[in-house]
Amino acid sequence: MAEQRPLIGVLGGMGPLATLDFLQKLLAATPVSRDQDHVPTVVWNVPQIPDRQHALAGHGASPLPAMLEGIARLNAAGATRIVVPCNTAHLWFDELAQASAAPLIHIVDATLAQLTAQRATGSTAPVGLIATRGALQAGLYQERLAAQGIVFLINTDAELDDLFTPGCYAIKKNQLRHGGELLEQAGQRLVERGAQQLILACTEVPVGLAQVSSSLLTISIDPTQALAQACLAYWQQASTHAHPLS
């Protein structure tokens, strides 16, 4: 019996530009010869979801109710897989997954799959992790990296305060070049301390680095791109068993 036609649901708005960046990367990754070959998506790009960093710092409302609303809307629209192009939002991943009929694809799993595929067997080279303070404090990436024996470096508190956080929020304010310059400095500090690869574990970071044509992109793993590739792989596999378009 044919399965339901695959449809990627995107819980976006965190931030809205990062959501558009994900969609652009999914579009660019898909081998096509016509419109109809592209991956079908339904997108909830609602930026009124409360700030994740503020919530984790204890001075903002929880984003979970608004995210759950988005999950419900995407399920109602027929999504068969759901992705969240925001790393910090994955701290609520379990609650979102439990509330969703459609399975969620985890951005960290997609990222580490790409890192492992690119990394030389037995490599001991340190990886630099550029992420929000909340994601770092929760060990969103560190626990999985440590489980694979991968050494990682993170920004200091001062670097988070002076470079990463203002750079991230500059991107959200559409101050793209300024934000990119600050985020590039945050990444460069990790390289100076020995990181040979970077994981851009905040979806504003690849947007900012692209704006300043940063050379750091050549040594970086982009979780947004990894998530797009995971969606493409799911769609290519699932679409071969689905009902054809009517």
C-alpha cells in the first residue's frame, strides 16, 4: 500500500531570516530539471515565538507554547516530517516531538552525521563550536561530540558577551554586515586556540559569515545545510513509495 505523500514541515521564525536561509539551502541542494522536482514544504515562519535565549536566561517567557502551536499547524497541514531551523530551540525538542504525529528531524543528529562523514578516521583535531550561551550550557552539541570522542572548543564568557551575542542579535536586526563581522571574530578566536573545523551551531552564524564572505566558511560545518540535506534524503527515499501527485 502506498504511503502518504511526503511533505516537509518547517517550524521557523527563529529567526525568520534563518528560516529563509534553510529554505534556500534546501532549494539549492535539490537536483531538479523542473519546478515539480523540488521538495514540497509547508512553513510556519512566525517570529512572534518568544526569544529562546531570554527564556533560558530566566528573563523571558517560554517559547514552548508558541512552538507547540506551530507544530499543531504543521501537522494539520499534512507534514510527514518536521524540522526546526534553530539550534537553541532543540532544547525543547522532546516536548515538540511528543506533541507531533509527524516525526521531527534533529538538527544536531544531521550535523554530526555530516561532520563524521567529512572527518578523517581517527582524527584528533579539535572542533570549534559557535553557539548560544543557552545551547552551550545545556550541552546540546557537546554531549554528542564527547560521545564520539571529538575534542571541542567553545567561546569564553567574554567572547559570548562581546562578540557572539551582539553578532547574533545584529543579524536579527537586519544589521547583517556588522553581525557577520562580530560572528567572524568569535569564530576566529576558536581557530586561534586550535580549532581546525567549526560547527556553526546557531542558524544566524552562517547567514552572517556569508555576508562578509568569511574564509571561515571553508572550514565550517553548517547545521542549516546539514538539515537541508537530511530533508532531501528523507524526501528522495519517501517519495518513491508515496501516492503520485494528482
